[in-house]
Amino acid sequence: MFSIRYRTVVNERPVKRPAGKRTTPRLTADDWTSAALEAMAGGGLAAVAVEPLAARLGATKGSFYWHFANRDALIEAALLRWERDHTEAVIGLVDAEPDPLARLRLLIGLVLNSTVPREAGSIELAMLATADHPHVAPVLARVTERRVAYTAGLFAALGWPAEEARRRGLLAVTAYLGYAQMAHVAPAALPASEADRHRYIDQAIRLLTAGEAAGGSR
């Protein structure tokens, strides 16, 4: 469900090179996994190929093989990067909010805003489109369960019993996936301005929390 884009700045000691020669930054494994995820978002798993990625990064294949044994190793690393950046990082941000209703609102706002522009949500759709791939399937299953369980936990914190909290968590996750699909194929149908998105989020919160929770925490 969750998607945030951000940069990680890595401080490295500059490498001394002969004077007068042009230098380029040394690529890291994260540079390659970022490029792989961008390629996957644009063209699916088939778009993850060493030579095109090297050309995109302005690097040689030797740079790739410095970090990865083969394409499969890159795909596995990229999937773990997706899991980390698009799920665990979001959960970390949301958990910093002490109030459970505010956490739910923050989560929904983060994940819906992550589909603007529409290319940002394409990686989620690319994962779903390749759900039967042997590398993708276990990661996607793990991430999906993590997202549903975490969102269900927010509803449980608001006072709903476990079974009902699970249903509402599942509803929230499936609603996000539908929103991401709409953002990709029919963006004009979705709220365009920030104010409209805020109203949409308010309505989503009202629908998802409709009814009385047993614990009366709302």
C-alpha cells in the first residue's frame, strides 16, 4: 500500500584520480536497484536488463558486476529495496504519530499522494502484473500481508475487534490498489488539486471508520 520516494545520501571518501582526467561518481548498489525499480515501473520486469540500465546510469557492465553476480541478484535486491522503501519506511513515519486516528489519516494521505504523478504508483502495478514470477511472488505476498496486518492494527487501536479490524484493513489496502490503478489508466477521474485530495481523504476516513468501535477509542 505504501509508497514514498526519497533519496539516501551516502558520504564516501573521494577517490584520487590522475589530474586532468574527468571523473564520474562511483555507483553504489542502491543506484542500480533504484534504476531497476524505475525500469520495472515503466516496462515491467522484462525492462530490467543490465545493458540498458548501464546506459541509463552512464556506467559500464563492469560496474554492475562489481555489485551483483547476475540479473537475478539485481532483481532480488531491487525487490528488497521496494519492500524497505515502499512499506517499512512508511510504517516508520506513521508510527511516529501517537494518536491512532491521526496515524490512519497520515497513512492514507501518504499512500494516496504517492500516486501523484501517476508514474509514482506504477511500481505497485508492475509488482502485481508479475505476481507469479518466482522472485516477485514471495516478496509481494510478504509485503501485502504486512500492509494489511499493519493497517488492521490501526483499526484495532481505534477499538474494533480483531476480525472487524482485519476486514477494514483489507478494505483500505484494496482501495489503495484501485486508486493506484485509476491514477495510471484514468488520472483525470481522480481529485486533481491538493484541496480535492484532502476532501477525498476525509471522506475515505469517514467511510472506513463508520460505525461504533467496541472500545470507543474514536
